[in-house]
Amino acid sequence: MPLAATTKVGDSYEETIVENLSRTQIVQYAGASGDYNPIHTDEVFATQVAGYPTVFAHGMLTMGMTGKMLTNYVGDGRLTYYGVRFVRQVWPGDTLVARAEVSAVRTEDGATLADLVITTTNDKGEVVMTGDATARIG
Amino acid sequence: MQDQPTDESLVPDETRALVGTLVAEPVRAEITAKESQRYAQAVGDLDPVYFDIDAASAAGHPTLVAPPTFVTHAVVVGLPLDRIRTDGLFTGAMPMRLRVQRTMFGGEEWDFDAPVYVGDTITAETRLASIDEKAGSKGPFVRIVRETTFTNQHGDVVARSRQIGIAR
């Protein structure tokens, strides 16, 4: 299903990247990434010291999960640029949908590139992360 | 407080002078299958080219592929517990003084220049790319951009990432 040279502006793809995010996955990510900030894993620290309602996912976890949607859409080895901005916290129990929409198709140095606008949304309909990406499509 | 501002700037001149310099010692790490796969599992990305050598070969790769964003984590060096700061990060980064209360991670962007494979040795060099004071709706803030260049054992730049910090 990788993006093809026939891809046009307005084409889009979306994927549920996590359902009912578990605290276990947040801990799994902390270990795999080496980011041990207790705000993500320690309920007492997150609530009583940092003043948050509970722990929340690493922004980079949302980025990584959204990256899975992107590589599924554009195909392996075709992503040339990926940038994200964290808009809102992601909490345990959240279900996230990541969406990419083609905003431009252009030619650069003989390669055909597609620019994508990325939005990751929680199950309340709130945007948690926005981003842009570019992929080689031909 | 020792560092009373003498002007309105949140960024002391000594910090502004660090733009372009390395913010930490360069780090070198080997991409291992186990670590790459643990990362892929943690982000729920079970693409066979990360796990199955035959699938990687069939897709035209010389060996197992690492997920594109894994390279950032591959160069995190494990350290004993007493060198982990209260914010969970490792000590060792060069200090940078700002006249702010808190810093937040605002986002990150990458350029992917070449695939990263299991067995590659990656060297990461991080510089302070820019530090700008901005006016925001909640008052002035500082936008800090650190840029990391990832280079493989062949001398090819495989990725560049920019980490954006917001301090106010």
C-alpha cells in the first residue's frame, strides 16, 4: 500500500495507533528509550510533587507510535523528514488515532516527494500532537 | 538569588555565546537488534523488517533495519541510578544558565538521510543550534533548539534531529 507516484494532494490515511494506553506500555517505553522521568511512571511523584492528575505518556512515545502510522503509509525507507509538536498530554486509558494528509507533491533533485500534514487525536477529539513529514514516492 | 537579571533578557550573554558549540560530549553506540526491537515493541511498531532477517532481505536491505526514530535512543548511555537526576534524565550534559522557572519539551524534528541497520556504529554530536527569546500570550519565553547529527561507521550522516525546548 505504499504511497505511489499517483498520490495527489488531499489523499489521506489514518490508523488507530493505540487503544486504551496502558501504564505498562509507558513503562516499557521508559525502559526502551532510557527516559526515566518519574512524571511518566511514578503516580505519587506525578500527582503530589508535580501536580498533574496522573502520570502521562512521554511525548516521544506518541511521536514513535505516530511514526508507525507514517511508515505504514509511505513504506519503509521512504521517510525523509518528520517533525512533531506536542499539543496536549496523553494519559493512561487514551485511544489515539493518527492521520496523515498529503499537502503537496513536488519534485526535488529528480525525486518525487510528498509532503504530509500529521494530526494525532485522542478519543475526546482533542489534538494531542501535530506534525509534518516528507516521503520519497518516486 | 545569585543571578539577578540586570536587564529584561531571560538568556544571559554567557548562554547566548554557547550557540554553535557542543552541548555534550559526542556519544558513540552500536545499533543492536535487541534494543532496536525493544523500542519497536514499545511504540507498537511490529514491522517485520525490524524483526525478521528474511523480511528485511526481501525488502532489499542488507540486514535488519532499525525504526527511523530509534537512533535518538540508541545513543542514550546507560548509567547507574545515582547519576540519574530527579527529572529522570542523566547528569552529564553541559550546564546552560537561563533566567526561567521551568523548561518543557516542545517537539522534535528529523531529517532521515540514510537507513540505519543493526550492527551500525552511530556517533551522535549535539550542538546548541539556536536560542531565541520570544513574546508569547503567557509572557516571554525562550525557544532552545539543540541539533544532533548522527553519523555511521562509513562516515555517512544517517539522520539529523532538532530538539525544541521551551523555557519560561
